[in-house]
Amino acid sequence: MKKLGEDMVKNCAGLPLAIVVLGGILATKYPSLTEWLKVSADVKSYLNNNKCEVLRDVLSLSYDDLPPYLRPCFLYLSHFPEDYEIPADRLIQLWVAEGIVSSKQGDEGQIEEDVAEGYLMELAERCMIQVRERDIATLKMRSFQMHDLMRDVCLSKAKEENFLYIADQSNACQLSTIERVHRVSVHKYFPIQGIKSPHLRSLLFFDEFFPCEEREKVLPLTVTNYVNNHRNEDFNLRFCFVVAFVNCVLTTKFRGIWKYMFNNLNFLRVIDYERRGDAGWKLPNDIGKLIHLRFLRLRNLNFRILKLPSSLGNLSCLQTLDLRIISKRRCWESIHVPNVLWRMQQLRHLYLPYRCSPETKLELGTFGNLQTLVNFNTKNCYVNHLINMTNLRELEIRGPFNIEDFNTEELDKNPPIIQSKYLHSLSIFYYEGRIDPRHLARLLSSCQNISKLNLNVEIRRLPEYDYSSSNLAYVHLRGCNLEEDPIPTLEKLPNLRALKLHVGAFIGKEMFCATEGFPKLESLSLACLENLEDWKVDERAMPSLRQLDIQKCRQLKKLPDGLSFIATLQELKIGSMPKTFEDKVKEGGEDFCKFQHVPSITFHHCGHCKC
């Protein structure tokens, strides 16, 4: 088999990408000699056609070698623009919404998202996609890209199979003559009224809803020039009249775009907006007509009236709903969401607005299928509804978190908050207040399987180790204002691999890592701990540490001597620290001999940056 492999590599004409992709194909056949012989014959067959196109032919072979269930998954990647970094979770949600993957195709007990994740890994193992980022806690793929040449093959195959249509201003007019387009990916704005296909299933937008240059085209040039020339002048009645006229014209245009989509594309399953931008006066009521929608993403669209229509409740088939819209005037203006989401009992991924209006109060107790819940808070939602979300995998709380009727005397008698055994990620962001540490401890005690914890909220005191999941692999603390050293609690976590203590996480002066603490910690980041003066590390602490990053801890006098005993340390980054600190560590400094075993030591912005 070795000789056979060498022969096939020679056929690749020394092209690295061709060799890598061919290796990906062969890896799926190992250790079957029969399968390798078949691949070898295919390679020779392909390359005999045109030896000047070796790379293209090998990449085409990688597609032809795909099993039937992976082909539509690969073709779907043609939606995304060149050099685009594709978020894995978003792609998986799109695959599921369009029915490209099914739980029936996976092992018993797997849901569609698990199957889709397996398919994505298969594409990576075949070297058809390039992993860009992995989740530090779970090591799962977070984002990836396609090589330009592989994308060319993907586009070519998608066009051959009429899989989708990529629309921009240059070819939008052709859409009116194509009646059976099922998918349209808009890379550059074009008038949506050009889509005449009644069978359209998905619309993905990678440009603004209605760019500024297009708005200028619908206005008389004299009006545009007048507004541009007088916008900085004092109050002028004529100017106000002209601005009102402009708003009226644009509002009509925006309404026309939405109305056409909601009234003529009735079989849409997917609407996905990528870019922020003005989207008109408000989201129209007509959206309730798209009863077949499975995926609706409105993230970062700007509306003037931040009140969502109650007709959203008609979209009972929705699986993914992203309502993180923003105000044209102020990004953090509150948004009113009517209490109709409970009708969407098929929801699997819900992204609520960053800030809901005080009048918003949502019932979410019907979401037994929900896997992702982002921007939950107890001001606009009911905490006792979380217990019904038995399939929840990711929970992000943004804002207050208070437990009603909390028993402060007998803490163990409080009912559990979450019963999902699948929850692996918990994040809390609350910049305007603090959370009662007892409420946080109760929440953590209900999350015994989480591997990822992100806290950006004032708590003053870290809950005891007993309340934390032993599976925690990633912890990021920020703005917690911890008064006591958090290390004695955190170093007991047996599976912690990454720890970040950033801006205001700890406000004390001393930290101490004890012997055998942090047994599996690989990455440690300390940033903007303004009061930290003394950090001590025992000789046998952090035996697995590989990366250490210290930024803007400007009161810290020196690195701990105990770090010199960590043989695994590969990378030390020091940034925005006093020059005296840098001088001790760099070559010739008094502490250089303690860290000269570290292969990579870098300094940047030392001596002059402030936190």
C-alpha cells in the first residue's frame, strides 16, 4: 500500500493541495487495499483526461468520491462568498432547516444537529474544508473556510446540479427567466422583485438589506445633493420638509421589498441576513404569511420602530429564530417582543434581543426541543420555564437573574433550575448590576455537566467548588470583582484546560497556585487585573501548562519562580506591562535563566500602554 500511495502522490505533480485532498480520500478507505486500488484507477482515469489540470481533476475526484448523504452538504457551502469564514453552528442549523440531514441517518438517539456535526467532521477529514477555530472546551469545530480552488469545484458542481443561484447586480435579470430556482444566495444587492420562482426555499443575504448607493438611485439627484449640502446647518423648515420627503420615499421602498418577499415567496424555509443596515420603519405584519419558515435570522438589521409584530406567532414551524435586531438610533435601545413565541413549539435555537422592553414578558415553557437559548433574563422571562427545556445545550443569560421565592435559610430545599443533562455551555453577562452569589450557586448546582463557563457579572464571591461541574474545561471570568483569591477554588477543577481572568475578575493583591493545583490546565490568561501585585506558584502546580498570557497587570512585580519548573510551557506572551517587568524576563534580565527553556517568549507594547 505504501508503494501504491507513492505512485498516486507522483500523479499529483507535487501540488500540495492535490496531495492533501488525495490523502483525505485515501484515509476514508484505509486499510482496504481493494479500495485504494480503485482510487488509484480513478486518479489515473481523471488525470489522463487533461494532465494540465491535475489539481482541478483531483479536487473533482474528491467530490465524486463523496457518499450520497455528503454531496448536498458540500454543495450547500457554495452559498458563502469567497474567503468567508463559515460558523459551524450556523451552517448546521441551515442544513437541518432545509432537511439536508436527518436523525434517521445517524445512530439511534442522535438528533439532527449531532448527525450534521458528524458530516462536517467528515468533510474536514477529507480535507475539503479547512478548520479555522475550535471550541477550547469541547474541541469541536467553531468555524472553517474553503480553499479558493475547492470552492471553484463546489460552485461548478452546484451549477451543474442546479443546486442554487448566486445573485448579484450583474446577473439578477436572469432570475426572472428561471422558474425552478430553489435557493438564492445574494452576494451583492439586487432588486428582490427579480425573483420570480414560486418554488424558492431559501434566501441568504450577504450584503446590506438596501445599501446607501441604492437609496440614492430612488431619489432625485437634486434632493440628494440638497440633503448632503445642508445637513450641518441650523434648523431650517425647508430642510426638515426635504428630509421628511426622503424618509417617505425610502419607507415606501423598504415596505415594497418586504411585501414582495412575504406575499410572493410563500414556500420559503430560510431567510438569513448577514450584514447590518437600515431595513425600514418596522418589520411588517405580513411576515406571518411565511408559515413554512424553518430558519429566520434578522441579526443586526436596523428598524426605526422596535416593536415586533404579533404575527410572528404564526411561524409555528420555526426551528431557528434570531431576533437580535438593533435600533437605527441607539444600538442598545430596548425591543418589544410580543408574547407569541410559545406557539413555536418546534424551536431548537432561540436568540432573543440584546435588550427587551420592560413590557416584554415571554412564556417559554413550551420549548421542550430548545437547544440554544441566548439573551435570557428573569426580567422578561420566567426562570421556572428553564426546567422544561430538557434538551438545552447552551444557555446565555444577559441581564438580571433572580430566583423568585428563594429559600435563603435552607439552600438545598430550593427546586432545581435546569434539568437538561445536555447543557454544556453557560454564560452570564450583566453590566448594570450584580447577581446574588447564592442564586448563582443554585444555578451552577443545576448545571452539573457543563464544560464551558463564562461570567461577566459582579458577584464579589465565587461559589464553592462543590457547586461547580467537574467537567468544566473552560472558565472565563470578567468584571466579577472577586475580593478573595479565586485560585484555591478553581485549581480543584480536575478537567480545567483553559482559564481566563480578565478586566476586574479579581480585585485583590495576591494569588497563589498550590502544589498539584490545575492538573490539566493548558492555557492561562491574566489581563487587566489592576491590583494584582504578588503571584506565587508552587513547584508542582500547573504541570500541563503550555500557554501563558499576561496583559496589563501593571502592578505585578515579577513572574512567579514556580513557573520555571513547568517543563510543558511552550509560549509566554507579555503585553502592556512596565518596562521593568519586561527587563527581568528578557535575555540578560535577572529572571531570564528561569524561563529560557520556553521556546517562544514575546513582548509587545511594554512600558507605555495603560489598561
